Amino acid sequence: MSNTSFPDIIEQARQVIRSDAKAVLAAENSLTGDFSSAATIVSSCTGKILVVGSGTSGKIADRAAHLFSVAGT
């Protein structure tokens, strides 16, 4: 068992949350008209959407495919 104390674990969790929050805010600031165009194209599709990737991109593609599926896209 680790010697990390309960307050240390809580502080580590807070640091992770702060770091993740910064990343989300950075993503928000990077949204451009390209995102809007892509969203419009995807939402206007009437058939199936093929999402592919390899390695890490494949994992992201799997997640995107799942999200499109459960969202009814």
C-alpha cells in the first residue's frame, strides 16, 4: 500500500481536475468555422457515417462512432 495520505490524494485529484478544466477551456477557444462546417455536414447526413483510424486515432474513431450511434446520427 502507498504511503500517500488522504489529503495528498485529494490534492492530486484537484490538480487533475484543474488540468483537465484548462484543457477543455483551450479546446473551447480553438473552435472555428471549420468546426461549424463539419458539424453541419455530419448532421445533414442521411445515411451511415464511416469513421476510421489506426492506433490512437482508431480508439478516437471508435468513440466517435459510438457517440454518433447513440445520438441517432
